[in-house]
Amino acid sequence: MELPQRELRRLLLARALRALADGYVAVLLPAYLLALGHQAWAVGLISSGTLLGSALATLALGAFGHRWPVRRLLSAAALLMAITGAAFGVASGFLPLLVIAFVGTLNPSAGDVSVFLPLEHARLATLFEGDARTRAFARYTIVGSLAAAFGALLAGLPAWLAGAQQIDPLATMRAMFVLYGVAGVGVWALYRGLPADAGHAGQVQSAPLGASRPVVLRLALLFSVDAFAGGLVVNALLALWLSTRFGLDAAQAGAFFFWAGLLTTASQWLAPKVADRLGLLNTMVFSHIPANLCLIGAAFSPSLALALALLFLRSALSQMDVPTRSAFVMAVVTPAERPAAASFTAVPRSLAAALSPTLGGALFAAGFMAMPLALCGALKIGYDLALWAAFRSHAGPPR
């Protein structure tokens, strides 16, 4: 077990470093674009560009990725992260920023929707079986959400430096994106230390989708609904909503995302324990529905205090499905198909979501401030009910 544990530690460290950078990038992105002179709709369109690029890269990975070692693909993605941060930190025009967002690895959302996700999931799935796999995915998710929470606090650094050190906030925000690139170099170093892909005893050679294709296609279709809904309130747009609706600046929004991230982390720590008793599917559905009711309530809240209370309650419930969903996908396909299944079920989480940030940004720009949040909550509840109806035969505790 020592080799799997060492590899798990490297994967967790890489996940933490990526999430730390993603945490402040998602909060800073709208403030950065507004400081550059762009409008609210540009925030949505660039967020869509990041998700669309990630979706196409993940789709290509699912179709052709089995031809190359996972470690090599992870290293290439980390180098792309380094280039993305450096390029985004020096560009100013809308079109260059959109191209960098499309080609690169920026993540404007609360979860991980990048090309890293299916690769790391496939790698994790080779290390453990059964309940141990569910716990490993939970640790992976917990580390990511905790690091992202602390990353959100760093979004207040430009404002602090501007006030205390008299440094131009725009210059500091540019430096934060360059720091994102430096994090990519660190992730690359961690991936380079992973053992060769064939190094685990009993590891199954990956293969394209075959026997599990019908199940994966059904899951992908359902996940696309969830992803489209989530794209309406990615963190970048939620930060924009808090700023426009209640006047929160980047530092205050970062503090909100920090505490929300801690609540998310606690819920993800509890998720495997709940899944042991209720089953993976039950945990996914029965935590998700009340979370989305809270989001709808926040959309129409008359005060900041009530909106934050509902959003915090949502954070305590909405991400319990993340580790359980990952484990559920790995449990319902054959071992050889897990890398392809991870890719093809991850694609909707960026491909379908790539359309909705543009819609959300346009709705905000048009003055329909409650609509993106309410629509997100309603669509997600529909997804939960459809998922339960389609897979209720798998609703028991994991075996």
C-alpha cells in the first residue's frame, strides 16, 4: 500500500496547488476584467471561453487519451497552466484574453472542470477499490475545496496592497495571474514525480468505451443539465452578482468564498460517511435538492444578511455530491473503461456549462439580477429528480 499512498499524496498536493490558484482567479476575474475596462457581459463570455476550451480538450482526451500515458498528459496540462497564467497576466484586449481563456486552463467555477479532472480521477481509480476508492475521492475533493477556500482569501491581496502599500491594484492583479502560472510549474514538478503508469500491480490497461457506453451516455446527458445550470452561477459570476446586487468588493467576496469553502469542505468530509449508510445516489440527490432551494431563495432575498445565510447553507449541502458522483461513475463502469468514462462524463461539466456563463452575464448586464440564480436552482432540482428516476436501482449502499 506504500506506493499507492505516495502517489495519492502527490496527486493531493497537485490538486491543492491548482485549487489554491483557481480559488483566487475565480474571484479576481470579474474585478480584473472590469479594471481593464471591459463590461459585465465580457465576464460571462470569457468564462464561457474557458469552459468551452476545457470541454473540447476533455472530449479529445476521452477519444484519444488512452494512446498516451496519463503521467505524460498530466505534465503537458501543467505546462499549459504555466503558460496560461503568464499570458493572461500581460494581455489586456478582449480578443487576446478570450483566446487565452479558450486555449488555457483558467477555471472560473467552484469545482474543477479542467482537463486535469478526468486524468487525476482515472489515476486515483487505479489505486484503490470499493470503500477505499470512495474515501480517496473524498480526500481529493476535500483537499481541493479547502485549498480553494484559502485561495479565495488571496483575492483581497490587490486591494490590501493598494491601500497599505500604495501599489496599483491592476498591477497586483496582473501579478496574481502570473503567480497562477508559477503554480503550474509546481504542479508539473509534482506530476513528474509520479511513477510510470504501469507501475501498479493489478492495474488494468485503459480502453475506449465499450460495454459501459449506454450507462455513460445516460450519465453524460444528465450531467449536462447539471453543468449548464451550474454555469449560470460560476464563482466569477456569483462574485459579480454580490458586487452588483449588494456592493461587495473583491476582498469581501473573497472572504465570503473562504467561509463558503470551509462549509463545503466539511460537507465533503461527511459525504463518504453518509454514503456508507444511504448509498452514493441517495447522498447525491437528497443533499442537492435542499441546496438548490436555498439558491432560489437567495436570488430573491431583500437583504445581504439573508442572502449570505442562504448561500452559506447551500455551500454546506451542494457539494456533497462531488466525491460521491465521482465514485458512482467509477463503480458503474468496467475498470478498463474508467479513464474514458471519467472523460466523457466530465465533458458535459464544461461543454454544457460553456454556454450558460454568457447567458448569465447577459442577464446581469440587462438588469435581471435574480434570474441566473433562480434558473440554476430550478434546473438542478430537475436534474436531481431525473438522476434518481434513471438510476434508483443503484441507490443502495456501495458494495
